[in-house]
Amino acid sequence: MSKQVFHKGDLVHVTKDMPSYMSHFTGDTDAIVIGSYADQYGGSDTKDYTLHLKSGGQCSWYEENQLTLIEANRIDLLETWEQERDAEIEQKSDLDWIFENGPEVAESPHGASLQALADSLGLGSLWGSRGEGITYYTRSMQILEIASPYLIAKDRVGWAKMVFARVQPEHTPSEEK
């Protein structure tokens, strides 16, 4: 049985270069080790790890050879990172901020901004009922397609009018009694 190299709470740096089969993983960032597969689920796999990335949340399974120890037992950083992430989410989900930064949001949208736009349309979670990544991607692209002209123009008023018209359909004279 191999000796586990990293332990819960260790501050590590993730390598910049990810293999092609992990191209969707975040690299070149600092992270806190949550635990190895063995720590979390039992068994003998001590070479694959769940990390809490400084730039986001938790992600599994980074390989032992992709990590470099910076400092042992720095679990205290998690609270700071989570507070920073929460502040960023609060800022980037504010519709005033979204439209003040509209062109940048249209070019590189934060998930919180996309969800706020979806919420304003009454669409619910971008992840859907089962939390599927493909659902999130599809819905995000749909929201971005609808919102981009308003974002690029920084037109929050136009967005609000469009949302109101969508949520409150016009009644026709034939509906009046």
C-alpha cells in the first residue's frame, strides 16, 4: 500500500499543464486538499484527490503528480476563500453591476451573472432539476443569446422592459368584457 502524500487541509499548487483528458480541469491555481479518494470513500486509492480550488469550489479527481505542497495544514484558508467567493457571487449577480459591465459580461460571463439574468426571466436554475452540466451549458448559451444585445448596449432599462413584456403578456381588446 502506498503512503498518502497529501492530507486534508494541505495547501497545494495545481500544475499549469493538464493532460488532454483533463483539459476541462482548472490548472495553475492554489487549492486546499479535501481528501484522497481513500479518505472520502475508503479503499486504497491515495493518489487521486478532491480539492477546493481558490478560484472556485470543489473538484475531483486531481492526480498526486499534478500537485505541489505549499504548506501543510492550512484548512483555515477555506473560510477566507469561501467569503471571497461569496462576495464575488453577490457582486456579479447584481443586475446593476451586470449591466454597468455589460460588454465584459457578454464576452466572459460569470455563472452568477447568467443565473441572475435567468432569474429575472423567471427561468429557475440553469442546472435544471438534475444538475446536469449539458443542461447548464445549453441554458447559459440561451440566456447569453437573449441578453447579449442588452449587455453590449448596457441597456438595463431595455432588458427590464423586455422582461416585463415577457412576464406580463399584453391583453387584447377581445379579452376585455
